[in-house]
Amino acid sequence: MGDGGSAGHRNGANKRPRLEDVAARVGLSTASVSLVLRGVAGPSEQTRQRVLRAAADLGYQVDRTASMLASRRSRLLGVMIDIYSPFHAELVEHLHMAAEEVGYDLVLSTQTRTRDEHTAVETLLAYRSEALILLGPTAPTATLAALDRKAPVIAVGRRIADAALDVVRTADDDGVGQIVDHLVGLGHRAITYVDGGKGVIATDRRRGYRSAMRRHGLDDHVGVLRGDHTEAAGESAARRLLESGELPTAVVAFNDQCAIGVLAALARAGVDVPGRVSVVGYDDDTHSRLSCFNLTTVSQGAEEQARHAVTAAVERLDQDRTEPREVVLTPRLVLRGTTAKPV
């Protein structure tokens, strides 16, 4: 197969080169090439020069109709999501409904194991998103603040200190504190926490656990196991507890996915939940409500967060609000069938 230089012959003498042809020539995504050709800030100068040279070599010209459309408002809100998160999926459903009510639509861009935040956001900008609603972003504060200067940013689910951008979140430390209060009220003292890894959200929930344990005078019972936001991490943490031979009477997991992993490992080992060990998650995602899990958890109020996020975007775009705003919602403990008094 020939290189990009033969694109004109492959496409036919009368067929105009496409954006995809330029992208293939330089080995970049069409989203990246589009950013360069539209003069949007972001790509490096070296990348810009490569794209412009390739476009000139291929005889690519920006479509005039597209240029006209680009000068008009898109009324699109760009949403970055983690493709593996059931909670993010629920948020998107509510975001769609809230956006439609005010005459906007959504563009979705996903994070995966091979696709990072930067690429996801770059795609949203390439599709002319007027504002960016980022679900659980992990980028540094300075990066998000710089992005907000290109398009209004609404960070959902994460605390961001001293940043001039909008935030919609729940008080995660309070949510985990409610879990510990509930378990202590049932009589539990040996309460282990499965951590969520790095990042601000994980830090806040871990701090909530430690603070609540200290508040109840349980400093000697504090135990934090390495984990993350996946079912596999929950299974791994539970196996380590089983191998230690010293099971706690309760396990609090970073989120519902992690908690479901804990439940799976305990079930395979024949450990009764909640008879022998109580288990609690966080998020109140759609899986936690299934009868096979019936998981005690904490609700973040997905619908309320979505509505606040869309409202914040509309205020920035249509009502000339420039001052940043933080909305902090109170999480709510949801009692189901995975917690009980210790035996």
C-alpha cells in the first residue's frame, strides 16, 4: 500500500482530498488535524507545521460551508465520561434531559484504558462544543484552568481548590462519614476501607473514612487497603483480607464497582454478607440497586448534579456569568441488604 502521497490517485483525479487524508499523511487523529486547520490553540507548533505542510501537499482546502457553520453557535455541550463507569452513564442520561430542556444537545467523548483525558477533551473541542462538562476529571488544576479560558469548564464530582472554574460535586468526605456512622451505630468497630487510588476524589473519601473513625475513637481499627474504582480491585482487596485470616466485620469500598468486587470474592469464599461481614459502596449506581447485590451505598444525586452542571454551562454561555461557582450537594446514605449488626 502506498503512502499518503498517492491519495489523489487513489481517490480519483476529480475527488477533493478529505480531512481523513491529511490525518493519514501525518499519523494524527482527524480531531487533532481539525484543531490545527481551524486555528484552535492546543497542538504544538511542530504538529501545526506538519499538518499545514501535509494539507498543502495534498491540496486540501477547508470546506466553505463548514467554515460558515463554524462561525455560528453549535449549542453543543461537550461531556467527557469514563466508559467503564455505570455512574457516569447515569449522569449522561440526566445531562441529556437537562440539556434538551434548555435547547442544547450533548457531544460525548470517552476515556478508556488507551484514551486519556487530553484526547477526550481535544475531540470535544474539535466538534465545536461551546462548554465542557467533565465528569470526574483528574487533570491538574492549572490544566483545567487553562482549558476554561478556551471554553467554559464545569467539573463534576471533583473538588478543585483555588481554581476559577465551575464545580458541581457532593461532599465526599461527609458521605463516607455517614457510612462509618451507620456501621458504628450497628456495633461495628473493625471497619476496613478499600481505597480508590490517586486523585482528589479518592483523597476526599479516604479522609472522610479516617476522620470518622477518629471521631468515634477507633484510631486503632483504621485500616486502608490499596484499591481503585474497578471490580477487580475490590476482588483483590477482599482476597488479601481472606488470606490474612483476620476479616473485619465491615468493609467500606471507594465506589459501588469496587464494592461489587468485594462481594464477589466473599461469596466465592463462602463468607456470608451481611451475616459475617457488612459491605458498603459509594455512588448508588444502577448495579447497586440490582436484587443480586442490594448494596448499601451513598447516593450522589446524579439527577441533581446533572441539572446543576447544565445550569452552570447555560449561565456562562447565555447569561454572561463570569464568576466561578461551586455547588456542593449533601450525599445521602441508602440502606439496603448488605449491612447488619456484627455477629
